[in-house]
Amino acid sequence: MINLSLDRINAKSPYPVRALNKGYEFTTNKGINYRIRFLEEDKIGGCDTY
């Protein structure tokens, strides 16, 4: 996993984001939990974009 800076994410995020199980999670004001993680699979267009 490519680690992202939680400090940078939380500086712009409307909700506190935390690291969880090789991904990230946040909870909305209405109690909805969102989880996301980024997996390196195939390169797009031959560059370092995934």
C-alpha cells in the first residue's frame, strides 16, 4: 500500500479520517462509515498512475 499523509487528508476533510486495515475510514455526522483502500494493480497508460 502507498501510505498517504493523514495530516494532509485531515487538513481538507470535513470528517476525521483514520487509518484502518491497510486503508482509511471516516464516519459522517449521520453515522455512516466509509472505508477505502488503494491497491496497486495495473499501470494506466505506461506511467505511475493507478
